[in-house]
Amino acid sequence: MMAYGGPFTALYRQALEAEWREKIKSLGIPVLENINMKQLLEDPVVTKSWNAASLPNDDLSIENGIIMFGSKRWPLMIDPQN
């Protein structure tokens, strides 16, 4: 998700994660139900510091922060509001 999710909206990211989970299950690979990028990669202390700096607390914004700070290169991010 980190490599592919950046330019997509929250709803599309959720659909991608669901599709990937189903494909993983179909291959017989154990996977947690309803796991998502935020649950797996979020550092709650870091997220709280973003919130204290008045950054939004919605899932899309937190995922964008995870992608920005977890990427080794320049992630492609598109603001769906514009």
C-alpha cells in the first residue's frame, strides 16, 4: 500500500486493501481480517504529535503522513480536495 496508495482517495484505498486481502486469502496465505495500513504502520505517539500540530486526524491524513515519513524516495501524493 505504501508504494501504490498515495495518489488515491480514502475510499479507493479501502477498496484496494480489501481486494488485496481477498487475493492473499485465495492464495492460502494467512491474513488478518480487516487489517489496514494505518493499523499496521501507525505509531500512535507520532500521530498524536501531528494532531498537536493541528494536522487533521482522519484516516486519509494519517495514512498520507505514514506514506510521507515511511517512504525512502519522493512519494506521489494528490490532494483529492483540489
